[in-house]
Amino acid sequence: MSHNVPVPDPQTAIADVNERIRQLGRRRILELPQMLEFHTWLDGKRLARQSCRVVGESRTGKTVSCDTYRLKCKVTQRPGDAPTIPVMYWHCPEKLSVSSLFVGLLESLQYQATRGRIPELRERLHHVLQSCQVEMIIFDEAQRATAQAMSEIRDLSDLLEIAVVLVGTDRLNAVIQRDEQVLYRFLSAYRFSRLGREELQEMTALWEAHVLQLPEPSNLTQAKAQTLLLQATRGYIGVLDQILCEAAIRALQRDQKRIELPLLRQVVKECSLAIK
């Protein structure tokens, strides 16, 4: 008696691998315990309409955590009414001027009338922010703002009772100290730190389970792999994400079911932040 065993289609298998590689290349949002703690902190600031700072080195997760908070605070709209936008997130361009600030925020709110003099743009922006019932505005890379633009950002908090969140590197601390009124408005601060040894191990386990999702476990929390990752990432979660996803992509390209240690070592050698 014979059995018809289905033969795997090579083209289908290749397509599946390619799709998995594409998924690994996309931006991922993984709600980590640290992120949930940060979102709870932002909830308090938004409810109290209290302005604040979020400070940390690059690649420590500030941007993803802030943008994820915006996505969680969903926009709603009734027919014929302006949309209700609880939280805005805006990425500041280099040397942010007052006009760029007003025009950029109006465009972010999809408001078409973005031409005019500074007083007209200011009045228009304040009206639209109130119409959309904006409760919080998150300014990423806020250290890029000029002194004049920073004063206007402060006024959004004072005049409209909006919780303004300035996000940036430690350079932001120096920027806000140029104006005493700005400094005292943004005294409250939250710091994003690098991962310690235990936190790195926990993040590695989460990434392997929820992001990489290879056919077989790679055991990346074992001592040899962790030593490599600790030296390579120096505790930056963004670098950890880059290394692990690059290693997973190469494993899939080689038709391997897991990340072997030599492959991880090769990727680490190319992506390491450690001084060579």
C-alpha cells in the first residue's frame, strides 16, 4: 500500500523565507515592561497637563516608546467635527525656527492653510490645537529648537494647558538652561538608560521569542552569546535589535533553523560598538 506524500514546493518555501526576512527588516513595536512603565508616567503628565523632559542617549528606545504612546491614544472623529487628537508626536528638524514649528505642527494636523506671518500662524495653530482637543505634544529631538522656537513651545504649555514633552539627548538639558522660564517649565524629567547585564539577557529572550521567531531556539541567553552581545551593544537596545535581526536574516538566507554562535560572532564583529 502506497501513500502520497506531498512534496514541498521550493518556490513557496523561498517566498515564505523572503517574507520572514521582510518582516525582520520592518520597524517593530514590542511593549516591554520599561515601555509600559514609561507610558504610565506619561499618562500622569497628560492628565495633570504637566510639561516635562525625556532624556537619554541615542538608541535607548526613546523615539519608539514615545511614538507607541501616541498610537495607543487613538484619534477619534464624529461626522462634521474636527478630529479629537489626544496626543501629538512631532520630530523636530535641525535648527527649528518659529515659522518651521508653526507650519510643521499645522501640517501634522493636516491643516492646509500654512502660509502667513508669524502672528497669523500662531493664532491659527492655537485655534486648531484647541479644536482638536490636543492634551499632549511630544517634541522629539527637541535640542534642535532655536531659543525663539523653544519659547513658543513653552507658551503652548502655558497658554493652552497642553502637556508638552521635550525628548532628546543630554544636550537638551543644556538647551533649556538658556532660558530660566523654559528651564522651570520642564524640570520634571524621565531618563532612558542603557541595559544592564540582567536586563540585556531579559531583552534577548523577549526578542528571540517575539521578534526573531526562528524554527528552533538559538539559546542566545547562554553565557557565550551574552558576553558577545554585552560587549557589542554596550547596553543600547537599538543596537541589540539591529544585531539580532541581522543574525536572524542571515540564518534564514543560509537555510538555518537557528542562529549559531559563529554566525552571531560574525554579525557582532561587523556591528559592534566596542572599540576594535
